[in-house]
Amino acid sequence: MKSFNMLHLKKKLLGRTGLDGWLGKSFLYGLLIIIGFVYLFPLIKMFTYSMKDLEDLVSPNVEWIPTKLYFDNYRSSWIVLNYAKTLFFSLSVTLIPALVQTITTSITGYALAKFKIKFKFVVFGLILITYLLPQQVYLIPKFVLFSEMGLLQTIWAIILPASVGQGLSSSIFILIFYQFFRMQPLQLDEAAEMDGANPYQTFILVGVPLALPAYLSSFLFSFVWYWNETYVSSLFLGENPITNVTIDTLQLKLLKFSTQFGQTPGLSQAMANEAVRYSATILIILPVLVTYLLLQKWFVESIDKTGVTGE
């Protein structure tokens, strides 16, 4: 009886594999909690500090929980960022290029996977070179070209490269789509051809539905990368001398936040403190966070099927 109890206790503690028992589960859950806290700690700190007024910021007795909820930091950040207008510009140079890039890279990947193309290895080499070379190498010629074409300080400076497969990390998405389409059975394409479908119809009716995980992951990663891009945006965007329209993204606004805060009239304080800067950061990451929360299930599944992990 005592031996049976010991075996039963050992099974409860260790389980069959060592991980499905109480000890294994406690270790895994504890590890997940620690990792989760490491990732959530910056967000928690930003949110708690963004709700502090000046008295809580300078008080040594207030560390995490503010004495009262102070929303004026968000109001000030909203005004300085010119949030509604800047959000529209940010989405214009994020959603449109991400969508266009996903379409163009999928067409390129499908063509490389399904059709016999001369010098295909040369094409693949050029695609890899565009990824391996730092973007600073070819941004100066691109800047000169866009200047001569009159595309600087317009959203077309961001959209046009994406429409021809030269957007942010387009080569990665071409290779992903190439691998996805190459794994699709040829019998499906042959069956579509026997039913009278041309190559375009085969691509839309057969290729695209089977590659939806690749489409979703490519679009989401393109969206995030374009949203977080500051180097290219600062080079190509800005005030257009012809239309007198200044195209700024939220990230570019954040770079100039402290300066613009001091130049904005009607605010309750003369300079941006830590709480105001944190509130501005939260307003900027909020659209991406909401997008991820809404598409989390499909996002994780698409990453699992495509192997994309980000940069």
C-alpha cells in the first residue's frame, strides 16, 4: 500500500514524460510567467508612468501606482502629435505599401515557382543581393531618382518601390511565396488547366487560396516594418514645397516630440516630462497593438506555417 502511494505520488509529481506532472507544469508555467513579465514590463511601466501628474513623478513615495489617474498627459500628446491627421498619413504609408508589396511579391514568387524562366538562378541571386546589401548603399541613387521624378515629400516615394517588389524586405517575401507555391501539387494546376483556366485564373483560384498563411504573415510583417520605419521615411517624406502639405508619420513626430511640445501653445506645462513622452509612445504603438490583438490567432498560425520570425 505504501509502495502504491509512492508510485502514485511520483506519477503526480513527474507525470509520464517529466513535463506533464506537477513539477514539470510548475516549471513551465513559472518560466512562461518570467518571460511574459520581461516582455510586458516596458509596457506596464510606460502605462503607469503615463498616468502620473507632476507631483507623482517627483514624489519618492510613488513608484508604480499613481495617487490618481491623470489623463491630461494623453491630451497634451494628442495635441502635439496632431494625432488624427498624423495617424492618417502613417496608415497611408503603411497599409498601402504593405498591401501592394504583398501582392507584387506573391506574383513574383508564383512566377518563379511555376514557370520555366531562363537564368532563374541569376534572378534569385539579384533578389538575395537586394536583401544582403544595406539599404544605405542604394538609398542615395534612389533619392536622386525620386527627386528627378518629383516624388519626394509624397507618399508615392514609399508606395512606388513596394509596387515593383523593392519595398522593405521584399526579397524575404518573394522567397516565402516561392517556397509556398513550389510545395503546391502540380496536379491541382493541371486540373485547373483541363477545366479551361488560364495561368491568371489558376493563380487566383488555386494558388492564392492555398497560400493564405503566406499572404497573412507577409502583410502583417510588412505592416509592422513599415509602421516602425523611420530612416526611409525621414529621407523621403516631409513638407512638399508645391502642395505645402507636410507628410509626417507618428514615429517621425516622436523623434521631434520634445521640441514640438515646447512650441505648442495652450499646454499646461512648458516642457515635456517623462509621463508625457510615455503617453505619446503608447498612442503610437496602440494601432499595432490593436491589430495584433485582433489578428493574433491567424498571425500565430501563419508564422508557424511560413517560418517568418521577424527582425
